[in-house]
Amino acid sequence: MQFIRGLKSYPDAMKGGVLTIGSFDGVHLGHQAVIGQMKQHAGSLDVPAIVMSFEPQPKDFFQPDMAQPRITRLREKIKGLAATGIDAFLLMRFNHELASLTAEDFVLKILVQALAIKHVVVGDDFRFGKGRTGDFELLKKMGETHGFTVSNTNSHQIEGERVSSTRIRAALTAGDLTLAKRLLGRPFTMEGRIAPGHQNGRTIGFPTANIHLFRVKSPVHGIFVVDMLGVDGNPLPGVASIGNRPILKDDDRWVLEVHLFDFDREIYGECVTVRFLKKLRDEANFDDFDALRQQIDLDAKQAREFFNQGCE
């Protein structure tokens, strides 16, 4: 998969393809269904299959204070899209210039003139252009004029309910990792690089791997049963805390800390993936480190029981 930033970098070899447009936060089962349909069209036409997305997301651009926590960071989204087998991921910078384009200009200047699209696959709630005035019917009408076709996808449903990023975020916030896994098609994960921390965990007998999240907001908070990928060939079991470490009064940064069971190797600098398997509790305040140590001991025992029972 080629990752392309902006139209100026768009290669001629990718012109004339089949396109789908969206946020693709989480690259969940609903997204995968849309991409699968798009790839079928591309295969039948023998042209590239292309995903277009925007950064920041239009909603975040217009209402930055109301921005939702992302299910996946951009790096994670790129990996997820690459795994679907598409040919290119076109990331457009959403700015005032793009926001001011009418729906008609968006189609003409970007889809027709810049990308020479042959076919467009969109979701049933797709809107585009200034004021979100563009919809499926407008896209189809302009396609008839400018030589491309359009198909609409029905919402992908599980147990009679629509699969959406909004629904997954709500499940993660509520700590319902089972539902989130069912909608994503995989466990919820976070990726990052292990960095040195305050070493407080080591002093109370629970050393932790501190992982930079590079997120403004997190969809999950609290204490979790987890495992970690990327250090050894097999997943390493552990317990994790994600939050702003309230016992450290001078540190309000959100951080992911993972205590791995029966593991004492130095792994600073490693890029790892943490899988969230079960929520144990919300984050809590403690009067001192001794009280914190006792609670972490209880958390670790619960997590070990989870793994001993063969749960995943």
C-alpha cells in the first residue's frame, strides 16, 4: 500500500482508480465491509483501490474542543488499512481551503480533475462539501456528467445494530471490551514506544513499562488486564493503568503503564502493541504509595486469575 500525503504527491499510476472516502477510525468491521466492496469494483475494472481520509477530521476542525478520542492513531490507522490490501491511502489535510469547497467543486476539482476516479463507493450516511450539502444523489448525478459511477453501501450490522466508530468509542469508554472486540473484529489495542518513567512502580515492587501514547484523549481509562506484543515472539501477560496518575500531584499527563508478569528485561525504546482484554476497575486516588501497592497487588492477582482461566 502506498501512503500519499496530499494531491501534490499523488502519482499518475494511481489515477483512474476506485475510491472510498471516510474517517476509518478503528478500521472496524463496518469499514472493512466498505473497503471489501470497493476492492471488488477495483478488481473488476483492473484499477487501483484507494481510500481517502482527512486530517484533522472535519468535525475536529470545526469543533476542536468537542473532538472525540480516536480509536486509532494515524500510525495505527495506516497499518490497519494496509492490512486490508488496498493499493493506496490518500490523506488530505483538512484546512480552510478544503472546507470552503462546495460539494460540486469537491467532485470536479478533486475526484475528476486530480484523481480521474472511475468509481466511488460511499457509506449510506456520506456527506461532503461546504455545509455538508453533498450526498449520494448529488455524487451519482455528477458521476453521470463526468464519467464515473457511484455505489452506496448499506450499514454493516452485528446483531441488528449498526457497526460504527461512535458505538465502539462508547463501548470502550464504558469498559465493555467484549463489545468493542466484536465490532472491531479484534481486541482493542494501543501502540507506542517504551520510555523511561519516574521509577515509582519499581520502588513498590511493580516495575512498569511506560508507553508514550501521543494522544490528546484516550477512549479508555482505568486498570486493565492486558498482554503486550513486540518484545518476544509470544504475548506477554500483565496488568495496565491508563490515566493521569493522580497520586503524582505534579504530573497530569495521560500515560499507559504496563506491569508485565515474571519479566525483568530492559526494553526501553521498544515499539510495542498493548492488547486490552478486560477492565478491572476505574482509576482511583490513594493517600500514599503503600495503599497504591496493596491495590496493585490485588489488580495483579485478578489479572493472573484471568490468564490462568485461559481467557482471551
